[in-house]
Amino acid sequence: MTADLPGSSAGGEAALVLPASDTPPRAAVLVLHGGREDGLEPPPALNLPGARMVPFIRAIARAAAGHAVAVGTVRYRHRGWNGERDDPAHDALRALDELTALHGPLPVVLVGHSMGGRAALRAAAAPQVQAVVGLAPWCPDDEPVAHLAGTKVVVLHGDRDRITSPDASRAFTDRARRAGADACTLLLADGDHAMLRRAAAWHALTTGAVSGLLGLAPLPPVVAAALSGAPRPQRPAEDGAAQPLGSERHG
């Protein structure tokens, strides 16, 4: 069962999809799936980008169980980003407004993959967003970063990704750090865009990052080291472990 806000959008459907709970949440995680560069049609009922995020949602929900953390998703009105329309970013902001209407101004961690990662990073302009975990996000060179000052941003990117660029993710978090964000990019060795290669590592690292950012557990050491600005190797470790990408810290 989900708690929607009927009629909260122009199309009559809420942007927020949230499991019903008898316990008032003290924090929330919203998950945003990927999509297309262009596409005004709604996502189909059988939507592969959405299905791809189900294991992440389940893993995060298990880690958050018993901690009064709501774990929900963002419903898109359109399948694509659609240029200057920035459709999924607006949907994410609507979902945050709907969450506030339901439960008050909770601290929120956004988790987004590919186009959803871009939308999550954009929606971090909302004051309740404390942190973003971007999974292989789409980060164009001109993507804004000034609004991320004071926000924690953890980007995970596979080194075999041929859809979105690990180098662009690194450039984005470097710019975000210079703008005042606590940001890093971690490279997952042998990881692909669909997050099917080494899926267990993707799920574990994402869940560990979210749990740490929520204060439910310590951050995974590799994430903590990257956010602290510890020396970072240029290449992924030979054993396939996730390693920070880049070698310089920007203050």
C-alpha cells in the first residue's frame, strides 16, 4: 500500500510514492530511476529503469527498518529530461513538497540513477535535502553546482560505463566541492551503467552510503575517506573494490 496525494499534480497523480506506515518518520529517502534524454510520454507500466532500482529500494529499506525512516520513490510525468523543461527535476521537487505536506520538513537523502541522478542533484536545491547519492548520474558540463553548497554528494560510477561518463562525474563533484559541497566520486571497478556487473557491490555501497548519511551507521570507509579529502588513487584497485576517482582535493 502506498500513500499518494491525489490531485497534487496537473496530471492528477502525486509525484511521491511512499509506503504507508503507522510510525511517523524522522527522515526519508527518495529514489529516482533513470529515463531518456527526450520523451514526453509517461513511463510505461513495465519500466526497466524503474525495475532496476527495486533491489536498491529493498536494500535501503532493510537497512532503515526500525529507524523511522520512510523510503519512497518519485513518479515521473514524462519519460525524458526534455531539454530546458527539466521534467524529472520538477517531479522530484513536487515529491519533496508532497512529503513535507504529509510529514513536515524531514531531512531527506535522494538516491538517483542516470537521468534520475541528474534530477536528484538538481532537486538538492530544496532545503530539506541533506545529501544525494548519484548512481552513474548524467552530469553535463554545464550542470549547476552552486546550490549544492553545504550538501553531501556521493557519486558512484562504474569504470565500464559507456552511457554516462565517469570523467564527467568526477568533473561535476570537483566543481561541487569548489562551490562548497562535501562531494566525491567513487569508481566501481568493472561496473557498468545498468549496475548489473557486480550488482551486490553496487547495492552494498549505496546502502552503506545512505545509512551513513542518515546517521544510522558509520559511512563505508572508502566513502568517509573520499569525503574527508584523503589522498585518492587515480585508478580502481585490481581486486575490483570501489576506489575514489581523482587525486586532488578542492576546498
